[in-house]
Amino acid sequence: GSVLIVRNSGGCGTLSYLLHCGAFKSISSRKHITPLPSAGETKEVLRPKAYLVVDIGTYEARVSVSVANASSSSFLPSSSSAFLAETYQVVMAGYHSFLCQILENYRESATNDNNPDENENETDQESKHQNKWAMNASLEDAFVIAQTWVSTSMSNPPEHLESLTTIPVTLPSTQIYEGSDAPTTTDIPIQPLLQAFHHIYLDYTNPSSLIYAMLTSIVSSPIDYRRVALQNIVLIGGGSSALRFFGQGLATELSGAGKKACCGDIVQSLSKESEIEEKKEDAVISSIAMHRFQCLKRAVSA
């Protein structure tokens, strides 16, 4: 399988534009779809005939399966391809939405830190003092935090990233409120940032997440195309470029989340997420979602 990130500079590079102008023919009737060749008909498939196109924009992320005509010689979706209308999904998983979730998480963390605790030590008190910046934080701060983590991810091996708990960040709001000409850095805990990324993009129990939309799109496609579409994902849009090197990489992170959702690797995550799920008003959704994508297990493991 493969995941391709298309660097997009706007214009006709977005899925919404392509659907709007009709560059790809949207089809909802499965009788127009050419079946994939069986093992007996051919020993080698030179190119994929279906793609999962993921467009991460500013506010929303759009997902759809694109099926290429049998006579197409293009490796990527082209004018001879067709989007399957029944697979079209839209979720609030754009880059701006991600930044808003980051800001919300840090503010919630700062609010919780304001609650007094008689048993806290000096380290805990210092950490609470450092988190006070979040009460006056802006989306610009969230953007700088995200980009700092991207830079950190690019310059450090995965095993080093796992050991990090904070990252030094020069926050724009801190410079404004403190009135300092010389830039000062603040040690920012990375857990709220990673939780925001997981919630918006990787949480397959969250119907508003990107991975949920991707897998729902795949499930809605004809069964003959599920495996090849899942193994050939095309990421486009500015959000895809901005998150390209986030953590282990957006493509790697999404692939890992997809495998967990489809291969039944949910027993371990249940214990880790049980406390979070209990706080959700719609916790029943999670138990249903955990088995929603089990039909894709063969497609992922192949």
C-alpha cells in the first residue's frame, strides 16, 4: 500500500473544486464500475484502479473514493476517473479546526491547573505557573506550537520523541503581554497537543475525526475496490502539507490508526481510553464504532 501527499498551492488542487467543476464524474450507480480483474485473468496489476482521495482544507476535510477507468494509464486520479458519490464524506478536520482543538485543550489544562491541591510539590506548582499562558493564548500560539512540534519531529528519531514531555516554544502572546523585546521561550507540555491531533485525525471512535471519515468512505465503496483504495491514499490540501511531518508523519499516523480500527486492535486501547469514554455523553457511540470497521480487516492486512 501507499500514501501519496500532493503539495497543493490552491486552485484546482482541492477535492471540493474538482467536485464542483466536474473534472471528475461523480457516479452513484455501481453498474458503471468496471470490476477489478480476478487472479485468474491477470497475474499482475500494473497500477491501482481506485484511490482514497483526502483533501484537508482550512476548516473541513473531504474524503471520497475515486475509481479509474480500466483503460486509464495514469497512476493518479485523472480526467478519466470518477468519484463515487456514495463515498463522499465531510468532517470538521481542517487545519484551522485542529488549531482550535489545540487551544481548547491547553485552556482546559490551564483551568484544571488553577484548582488548588494541598499535596502538590514544587515541580507541580512550577508546571501550573508555566501553563498560565494558555488563558491568554491565541490561534497564533497554537499554530507556533504545532509547527514547533513538526520541526522537532523532523529533527529527532521516533524513540527520542516518545521520551519528550515538553518542548520550548516562543509564544507570540507571551511577547505581547510581557512587553519583552527579547524573545523568551516557554516549556510547553506536548500532551494537550497530541491529544488534539488524536481527537481530530486518529480517533476512529469519534464520528467527527478524519480517520472515521476515511474508513466510512471505504466501507461505502463497492467491496471489489475497498482493498486497493485503502492501499492507495492520496492526501491533498494545505492541511496535508502542514501536517506532513507531524509526529511519525501524517501518512504513517493515519495508516496506523486505520489498522487499529480494522484489525480488532482495540482491547488495549479500551483500557487506556476508558476514563475518557466515561466522560463522554455519547459513550455508546464508541462501543459501536469500535466494531464498525471490522469488515475491512482483510483489506488492511493484505
